[in-house]
Amino acid sequence: MPDNNRRLLPTCRSVVAAIGLALAALFTGTPNVASAHSFVVTLDATAAAEPLNLASAIQGMRVAASERDSHAAETSDGHLGGIDLFIRVQPVDAAEGITWLKGAPTTAATVIVDFSGPDVAPSRIAADGTLVITPGKLPPAEIWSGNALSSPNSFAARYHAAYDGAPDRQAAQGYNAALRIDRAVRDSGGLHDIEALRKTLDRSTDGIDWP
């Protein structure tokens, strides 16, 4: 190898290493920046007046996540915005009866969906950089309730096919929140700018079209 090439090799290695460190910092070094490959959504009922079982909400979100960019042998709980989704629940016993959630990354949640209060409330960014939203305004009940089971393309029919039961309001809330997150991630270009994601999500607080 010519001497000039030998002298260049350490410099090239240093440049590559520096780029790698910069990218790692970009995706993991700040609290309000999420991984480019996956993110965590936590369904939160810790402030509810009475204990809540969020099983239906988890299943409703999973219906949406399995319909978007899904593939066989999932290693996550589905996809939203083209990115692997992992679903968590707070408190953990609010997921009683759900045994099939994949193991979520150890990273903090990117989005928390608050099920403790009304469907519609202003979103906010918590001190740790987590985006906190509510499920959002639901469409009329005839679109998502058991009354829609006769329509083969309805959410109710898809939910029934997956879980052998009619969806309830909580299932619709989980599905609605997932649609909102999916649309916002796509429209804001990813998860890297939480403030941009928050503003995009706020546009669907008062309603979003269901497929």
C-alpha cells in the first residue's frame, strides 16, 4: 500500500468514528429525541379516579399498529408512522389479561396517552421530554361500536376478527390514539422533533378520519 494511503487510513477511521458518535448522540443523547427505528407509547391510567383495565385500549391500538407497514414475525407490537411500536401500560396491572405484548426497549416512552381524564385536552411536553396526549375525540359510536360489526371493512369487524369480541369505547380510544400518532409521525417527518410532533398531533385532537 502506498505511504500516502497508509497515512490516510487513521484519519478516515477517526472521521467514521466521529460520525458514528454524532449519530448516536442525535438519536439517543437527548430526552426528547427518539430512536429512528422504534418508539414506546405508554397508555397511562395512573391518575384515574378508579382502577382501569386498559386491555381493550391496548387491543384497539394494536389493531391500528398491525395494519400499518406490518410484516410477518413481528418483533414489535406493530408499526405507526412506519416505525416499530412498543406498547407499555401504567400502572402495569392495568394490562391484566394481556400476555402477548413484546418486550419494550428500556428507553423512556416517546408518547404517553392519558386515559385518566377526558378524551380531548391540550397536549403537553413533560419535564423529561415525553409528549403527553389524550385519546382525542372519537367519531360517532355507530362507526366503532358493535353496531358496525355487519360492515366487513369497519374497525368493529377488524377488532372482532382479531379478538373475537365487539369493541368498547376504550378500544375505540386506543385505535383513535394510534391513528393520530401514525398520521402525526408521517406528517412531521419522524420522531426527532417532539415539539413539531406535538403541534401535528394537536391538529387531530378534535377528530381524525378512520379508514
